[in-house]
Amino acid sequence: MYFAALLARTEDGWEASDTELDDVETLADLADLAREASMDEETVLVFIEQEESWFAVVRVDGEEDPRIYVSDAAAAARSSYGEILLTDEMLGRDPDDLDELVDLDGTEDGEEEVDDPDDEPVPAGPLGETELLADYGITDKDLLSLSGDGVPGEALSAIAEALGCAEVLEGVR
């Protein structure tokens, strides 16, 4: 079970709408969905909560690359929605860094094993841009402390409260 909402910044404040992620397959799809909710390329935040085990905040500002924060990367990695957010860059992986298969002496029939970066363990705990909400008064320490509290729904509510949009978020929850 998951919850996802779009919070679009407008000149009158924040507008919230719940959203389905069923057709979202990539981070680019998610960013496009957020941009569609934007008015005049204002900030859009995507809140995602997965089964009370992790939450994420994705910030999209106009055509800039999305900025992402995930409360527990290891838990998110076990979710199809989390996999969308945990990019190679975010995990410190170079997608072009696969070893090529090489037969050094030309006599070996077997293939050498290739390191697959997708097999590397995902770190437990928070991952991403901890300062993506700093200009709204939510410091990196605030975000990290919310991640450690253990209840993703409450963390998203606390973030919405700090943004001044708790009522609109609860209206779509």
C-alpha cells in the first residue's frame, strides 16, 4: 500500500492532489507528472509513502532535474516506487562502469563474471538531498530527525505542517 500526493506551489499557497503512480516507470515520468501539476514552472513536491516503511520527497522546479530525498533507501529499494527514485547517481554508481568480458589468453571457454552494480547493497537509512526543503525552513537536521522517527505518514504530515499546507495534504490523504 502506498500514498502519493503532488503539492504544487501557487501564488495563493500550496495546492494538493493525490496521484496514482501506476503509469510511472521512471524518474523522468514522475518529473513530467509533477511538471503537469505546476503553474508557471513553480515548485512541485511529490510525497510518497510506502506501507509505513519509508517516505520520499521529490522536488521539481521547472525544467531542472528532480531533487530527491528518501528516508530509508534499503526499504525503498524493495519497492517498485522506490526503485524509480534510487538512481545510479544517488547510489554512487556509475552505470557505464561495467567490466567488459575479456578472455585474456584466448584459450578459456568460460566467461568471466561481471560485477553488476544492481547487486550492490543499498545503504540503510536516509539518502539523497537533505537540504531540498531548506529554502522553506526545513533544515537537513529537521529532515533527518523526521526520518529517524519511524512513522513515514507522521513525517510527511510534519513536513506539510512546516510548509504551511498540512490541511490541504490531509484533504487528499
